[in-house]
Amino acid sequence: MPSKKNCDTPSMAGATELEQAAAVWFVRRNRGLTPEEEPGFAEWLAADPEHERMLVEFGGTWELLGEARPVATAVPGQSPQGERRPRSQLRRVWLPLAGLAAALAVAYVGWWRPAYYSGSAFTEVGALRTLRLPDSTVLTLNTDSAISAAFSPGERRIRLERGEAHFVVAKNPARPFVVEVGGVLVRAVGTAFNVRIDPQTIAILVTEGKVGIDDSRSGQSLLAHNSVSDRAALTLPSTVPDYPVLSSGRKAVVVRSSLSGSSPKSVEETVTRVSPSEIERQMAWRDRRLTFLAAPLTDIVGEFNRYNRHKLIIGDPALATKYFGGSFKPDDEEGFVRMLQENFGVHAESSEEQTVLRIGQ
């Protein structure tokens, strides 16, 4: 049986003293601090803000590797039948987990974190998830979304496979941050932006800083002829000294079908300026709110359906174009329908899988 020292004190060639100490405390905290260890951990954590940041980096890697999920349902110290296990048995349960944590920590600080990193994450329908990546970038995944990460020494790349995500990118000019989504590359260095995939379009909203938008096949900028975009040196591509970018407070919508040709279509006509209040409204999903300002019912129903398996159906075409507004919780579909019934005379017929909305008689 491996000793506690072997599990809690990994040897990490090439790692700094801080990284080694952080790895030790990360492993110990994951398997559970003993009463004797708790004062030492508190003292180490309070000694330098960098200590907490390093633990957060380990945590981001750990979560994307899937270790954030529960590994057992039994209460520690009890057998599945409720009988207390001998202490020696408990050590045999915890030590392999600590050993696994140590092995991953070694790989992380000694190889993955400085240069390479990969992982994936997703959300179920109706769920929201915030992750901190090893470079301290923070991303928030909206309902029914999925990403995969592949970091290399020269680039940090995320693939948004479905759904919607907001990125607050840690600045690193030597290692640009690229989001690949449906044939489009969104390039940034240190900025904040939102990307959403819909069946026909990809929407990019910049909430801070600047991003480039390129066609992934040709490498051609989709903003090259955009009269309202800015031009700046965004580091990438380095061979283009006057690289066009989309600035904070602007939104571009890429029509997915326009990317299929040999010469992708510019998004010039789709770029719009977005006011701070409108940005706040569009980003309300991060606070688990859906906010509408005079929106057609068909748009509101479409948003609710993204967050719920029970679907709303508009059964009367005349109702689809009527405008409504308000702020709602995404999971309060029943409250929204009740509001339509009580205030606007809408008739609702509900079954197990859907609710059909019609103009009341």
C-alpha cells in the first residue's frame, strides 16, 4: 500500500517551489484535510494571494477532466449497508484517489500547464456552468452547450460544439485565444465576448476589448470590408499589419450557409452597435434570467424552449407575431404561461410534453 508521503508529496521535475506546494495542498484538500493539516493549509493560503490563484488553476483542470463529479454515494466511514468500516479500509479507499490526484497534478504542473492542455465540458438542458481554465480564462456555458479545449505553446483554442458560451479571456499576447465554432474562428488576446450557435447563424457579441473573426478554411477575415469595424494590430495573424477587428459594444451575425463557398461572404451588413443596456439584456442568461423588450411571442417561446424539455407551441399564427416584454426565470415556463392567460387572454392546452398557446375566444 503506498504511503501517505508518496501520495501527498509528488516529485515534479521542472516545477517551481510554489507549484510543488500548491500540488501538495491540492491533493490533500481533494482527499480531505485532517484536523492537523487544516491550520497549516489556512496559513499557507493566507501567506500570498498567488497561492489561491494556483489552487484555482488546479481546480479548473480537475473540473474539465471530470473529477468534479461525485465518485461515490456512500457516506465516508460507512459501508453501503451502513456499517462503519475499519480505519484501515478507509485508507485503502482514499489513497488510490489521492494517488490519482497526485499523478494528474504532476502532469499538470510539470507539462500540461506551461504548454499543453486538453479537456471538455458540457451542460444539460436548463443548466448553467462556469469554469476557470488553467490560464485563468473564465468561461460560462449556457443551457445545452458543449466545449472542448486544446492548448498549445503558441495558442489557446476552444471548440464550441453547440449552444452558447461567454468568455472572459486572460490576456497573453504571445498565446492568443481562439474559439472555433461552425467554420468560424474568433480570435482574441485579452477580452470578453459571447458566442451563440443557432441552426442558421453564429452570433458574436463583444462585451469588452476586440476580436477578429475569420473563416476557418481560407483564413480570410470576415470583417475585411466592414465599414463599422475597427482596424488594429491584434497580433494574429502576424502577417497582416492592419487586421480588422470587432470592438466592444458590437455584434456580428455569421450566416452559416455563407461559409460553404470558396469565397466566404463578409459579415459587413450584419454588424450592429449594441447599447450597454441591450448588452445587459442579452447577457441576462448568466444570471438565470430571460429579459425581453417588446419581442414577438415566437422569439420568447423559442428562448423558453432552449431551457426546458417541456415545449411551448404556438398554435395560432396570429399569436406568433404579437409582442410582449418582461423578465422571467428560464425554468418558470408555467409562470410565463399563466401571465399570458391572466393578462392577455391567451388560451393554453397542456399535455405531458408540450403546451399549445392560442388566442382566447
